[in-house]
Amino acid sequence: MKLKQLLSLFTACTLLAASALTLTGCGSSSSSGENGVINIYTWTEYIPDSVIKDFEKETGIKVNMSTFSSNEDMLAKVKSEEEGAFDIIQPSDYMIEQMASQGMLEKIDTSKLTNLSNIDAQYLNPSYDPGNQYSVPYLGGVEAMAVNTAMISDEIVSYSDLFDPKYTNQIVLLDDFRAVIGMTARSLGYSMSTSDPAELDEIKAKLLSLKPNVKLYDSDSPKSALISGECSLASVWSAEVALAMDEVSTIKVVYPEEGAYLFMDNWAIPKGAKNVDGAMQFIDYMLDAEHMSKVLEEFPYLCPNGAAIKLMGSDYAANQAKNPPAEVIEKGEYIKNLDNDTLAVYDQMWTELKK
């Protein structure tokens, strides 16, 4: 009898342990900490530490954050990690479409986002994610040019101007092949996502002519080279130009007359995320106008959150580097997914440019 009781007790404990493992292994919450942990994979210099700390204090959810510098790096990392390594990722427009088509994203129940109404209607239901099934817009921007007028007396008005041999070793570019090749395509009047072989040959020839002018490639903090005077010209994100302008009065922003590269970065939840509930809490927290205004104070990118823009005041709204004009957005171009054969051509161009 005693043996049977021991066996029964052992069986009960085993079932209880298995039940606990099943509960903690589900995709809706994390078992670490009172209210769980969320693991976020985001762009470099994009979410202020103060906002993260405020979220942790308010919700009791611990945030672990790691960063990337390009969509392609992010995609490779997510694919290489075990499913569930991240609860939130931050793909750009075309990458949302690509990852969704590969079954890499969870669908988002937008009815649970109480602050979604703060996003202006023009940024909802995008072509890359109809109905916002997989994404919520965060920040976007424009590939603008920066000119230090104390070092450059010429009038710079277009992407084409950056290819002038007189600017040897003076330019900082984004370390982003879609942005740089896209800029080159646009300077020739072509789509930033062209797959036409003849156009690609022409783009490659012009792209390689840019090599002597490039001082460095930097997607993490290209403003640093402008502020230090290491570079007098740039083709970088408009927010980086805005931050450089705050430091150096002779730096100005120029939006290319050909029409600029546009992007929108989004919150997304990768397939198999361990803490979906915590991820949704974080996304909704970041949609709050007051919280988003704190982001804009440090990282003045194109903001789809109209309520946050109102809180920033008229000076912010009137700053063309921090709040790109509507006509710039209308004239610009979002890049699109490319097929593997075309991507291979772009990759080869990029390799030859940087070697």
C-alpha cells in the first residue's frame, strides 16, 4: 500500500510539472518575472532608454533590447535564431511584405490597440500590409541630403550632384544597399526597385563612379561624420540631418528634386513569439501620444502619429528636416520586394562598390 501511495504521489507530481511546463511554454506570455519579459529587436538609435524604463516601471514587464542596422541583417538574424527568440521586431515596409509572405509574422489583433487612432489615416492600410494584419507603423523617413554650407559653396539640389568628381572623399552614405542603389536609380530617372537588365547595367556603371566620393558608410550614426566635419556631404535619413543641424548651424537639409527614397518602419510580432500579450502592451504604449513625443525629442524621424506631432508644437512641425513637407512625401518612392535573381544583381553591385 505504501509503495502504491508513493507511486501515486510521484505520478501526480509528474503531471503537475508537465502541466506547468505546458503553461509556460505557450505563446501568449513569458514565465520570467512577475509580468514577464519581452525581447525586442530594433533599429539602432530608435527607442530612448528613458521610454523603455518608464514602460518597465509602469507595467512590470522587463525589456531586453538588441539592435540591427539593416533589414537584411534583421531578417538573417531572425531566421538563424530559434523561433521565439524575439517578441517584437521592427521591419521596414517592403520587409513586412516579404516576411509575411514567408509566414514569419503573427497576425496582430488591432482591436486590442487602444491608441491606434493616434496614427493618421494616410499611414494605415498600406500597400505592403493591407488592413495592417501584420504591422503597426512606428517611424519613417526620407533619404535626404545634408550639405555643410561652410565647406560646400555649390548649390546641391539632386542625388545626381553627389556623383560630381569634385566631391572626392567627402560623402557619408547609409550602409544600406537598397537606399544607395535606389538613390542611384532615382538619379537616372528609374524606379528604385527596377529589375530591367538594361537599366540595371546603367545603374551599376553610375553607382561605381560614386566610389571615389564616398568617405564612409554608416547607418548607425552618420550624423557624427557631419558634425565633426569629417564629411561635408551626405545622403542619409532626414532625422540624422536634423540632429546634425541642431549641432552645426551651417548644415542644411536638401530633398532631391528627383524624388526621395521613403521608408516606414513598423512594429511586428515574429512567428512563435513567447510573450505576445507583453508585445501588444508595448506596441500600444508606444502608440500613446505623450510617449511618442518623448521619442521624437531624441529621434526626430517622420512620425505617423499625428497626436504626438501636435504635442511637439509649431517649431517641430515647421522644421523640414524633422517633419518632411507633404510634397516631399508625395514625390518620393517606397521600395518594393525584389525577386531573388534581381536581388543577386543588386548584391553584386553593392559588393563591387564597397570592395
